Amino acid sequence: MRPVGAPGAVALPLADGRPGLQARVALGDRVDRLDNLLAPRSWRIVSRHPVSLEIFDERQRRLLESLDVQLAHVSRGCPRA
């Protein structure tokens, strides 16, 4: 993440980052646990809001690419109508 005070930075109290139990999420028209919806990868950034690569600087984007990080935009466990 960008340093606090940088344009577009997330306030630290809002950036939790703790691991959590897998809940059921909706991705497209399917509802399941995330591991069952996405292809296996080493790392994932999961968000209920779209994550733009623009929030990362060039060095961070290279790191994400080298780790084969997958960005997953999901919603709560009910598909949109």
C-alpha cells in the first residue's frame, strides 16, 4: 500500500490485513468458497471492491507479478440479480 498521506492511500485503521476464515462469496453467477471459484495461485488479494493496479507503484507491481498474485473482486455470498 501507499504510505499514509500519499494520494490515494488507505487510512491504516481501514487496512486490516488479518487472515480470516473462508466465507462463501459470489463471483459472477457462482457462489462458493474462494478456493473453489478461482484457479490455484500462490497469493491472492481479495476485496469486495475493485482493486486497481494504479494504487501500487512500479516496484510493488513488479513484486505482485513475480509472486503471481491474483486480484479477486468478489461480493458477499449472494449473486447479483
